[in-house]
Amino acid sequence: MEQPSPSAERQLLADLLGALHRRGVSAIAGVDDRGWPCLTVADSRLVTQRVNVNLSLWWFTWGNGHDERVSSHRVEDAADRIARVVEEGWPGQAAADSGGHLSQVLDEY
């Protein structure tokens, strides 16, 4: 299987970043501790969570749960979903960074 391009990941995250900013959501682009591109997004309580993109599955993810991911095919819809989540506050592990990534999500399947 061909590895996704880091530039494609960065572009999707840049598109999502712009869409989140248009919705008044505080977010910055960066890389996680594994060197993967991500966004750090603050919720209404100013708790931050990392949002990653997985090009193999076309998801934006911020945790390992079924409700902690959204399709990256439609960035505006994804931004709407994330904006709703951060308005209420990051669920569950809110104080911790998502830490888990695709390998943990795939292990559940």
C-alpha cells in the first residue's frame, strides 16, 4: 500500500484550520509527538485536543471512540461537527491529549 503524502495531510489540515477559524474555533497547526501533522484545538473551557487526519480512511480523528472522528471528504461538514464538539467541551479524556492514533482505532476493528 502506498504511503499518503505528508503534504496532502497538511493541506487537509490547513483547509480544516481555515474552516474552524471561520466558525470562531481556536486552533493551531503543528505536529504531534510522532511527527505527524495535526491541529491543536481548544474547546469552550480552553482544554486542547489534537485533531489528526488519516488519509487511508479519510477521517479527522481526535480520539479512539466512534464519535471521535468525522469524514475528511467534506471539510466544511467536518468543521461543523468539530465546532459542535468543542462548544460542549472535549468528551471523556478532555484533559489529556488524544495520544491514541490510527493503530489504536484499527485495533478495535
